[in-house]
Amino acid sequence: MPRKTPRKAIRRVPRKAARRTAQSLRKARAHTAAKVKSPATQSAADHVAAAGALPQWTTAEIEEAFRRFAAARPEPKGELQHVNPFTLLVAVVLSAQATDAGVNKATPALFAAAGTPEKMAALGEKRVQELIKTIGLFRTKAKNVVELSKRIVQEHGGEVPRTREALEALPGVGRKTANVVLNVAFDEPTIAVDTHIFRVGNRTGIATGKTPLEVEMKLDRVVPAKYKRHAHHWLILHGRYVCVARRPLCEKCLIADLCKWPGKAVLNHRSSAH
């Protein structure tokens, strides 16, 4: 009868050694996490900010913050491409739940074909859809753009209305869109609270609120009159490129020393440099 081949001995790792290895891994991960502020930590800090539990900015601090924004960028500009108030209105309507860069890729062909409400109405919904199909929600947006164009021709003599009430009565136009048009096209000191401004207002403590309207009302109260016309763009650009959602670039922030956010990475005393 053939001899059975002996089984190879299985090497077992002692339980204590396995536990020590797991503990070492956990410590290493904890050490790495301590070096870089995690999104979870930032989210917790943002939650504190959104709850309105931040120290209040003084009038002098708010004045200083906007003085720095003005010194760094005296004439800020929006990033949506347009050639007149009508194309601005259309671009802002198209930018809902979309990026400015994405809108800017689609609008040159659209505005070349129809740069006035009369031409846009004549272009028709199907053709507008074809020209903006790279933008999210393009079917609904095409319908709104054509309809608001017709309404501007019929009710406003082909001119974009200059009041918030009239603008908000147009299809696809909400308070934020109306505020952008009033500010950019007609130099009104309105502040359109988008995702970026809502985040900056709540995170820094300049203007906290649970809704965009609350933040807008607070900004309207606290921003000095001489800075209000450009406040919209300063805050949007700050939120888009510095005070970003996941990992804000506190080391590059003009107002880091004034900011009340408990999760900020650095305390950058810049007042002596400004």
C-alpha cells in the first residue's frame, strides 16, 4: 500500500502578533490623518459654522476683508461669456446645476445663431436643444429660454427688464438669476447667493444662514455700501478658487486671519501686509 504524502505544516501567526500588527497599522493611519485635515473633520467644522455658532465679525473686520478683496481685484468680472443683457440672462439660466466652463462651451454657437430675444424665439425649442445638449437639463432649459425670449418680446418690447420682480416672472428665472442680471448687466448692488457664496458666508462667519435668502439678507446688511456692487464677484471667485468645498486653501486666503471657521488649516496674519 503506497505511503501517504505528509501534509505540509501550516505556519500560523500567533494571535498576539496579529493584534500587534493591526494596532501598528491603525497607529500609522491615525498619524497620517493627523497631518492632513480630513474631509470629515472639515464637514464637522462646516456644520458648526452653518449652525451659526461662530463669533460675529465686527464692522471693522468686514470693512477690512472687503478692502483686501478690492485691493487684490479692483474690477472683478463674472466668468459667463455674454455680449449683452439678453445673452447674459440666457447664460445664467443655462448655468443652473452646471459649471460656467460647461456653459461657455455651448453658448458661442447659440449666441451666434440667436443673440436677441426675437432671434431666439424664432430659433425654436428643438434647435436650441441641439445647441445646448452638452449642458445638464438641456431640454427644460431650452424650453425656458425660448419661452422667456417670447415673453421679453411680447411684454417688454424686446428689452431685458430691469427689476427683480419682472425678471423673476420669466420662465426659468429665480432670485439668484435675477440678482446676477441686475448686478452684471445693470450695475445694481445685488448679491446673488450661489453655492460658493453660501459656503463662504457660512464657513467664514461673514454671513451665516440656513438658506441662500438668509445669507443674502445678512450680506446686504453687513457689506459696506462702497463695496456692495462687486461683493457678488469677490465672494464667488473666493469660493470657487480659494475657499473651496473639500480642502480650502487657507494658506492662500486673503482673509484667513479674520475668518472664524474652526476648521481652517492656518492662521495667516496678513493685516500688517495690507
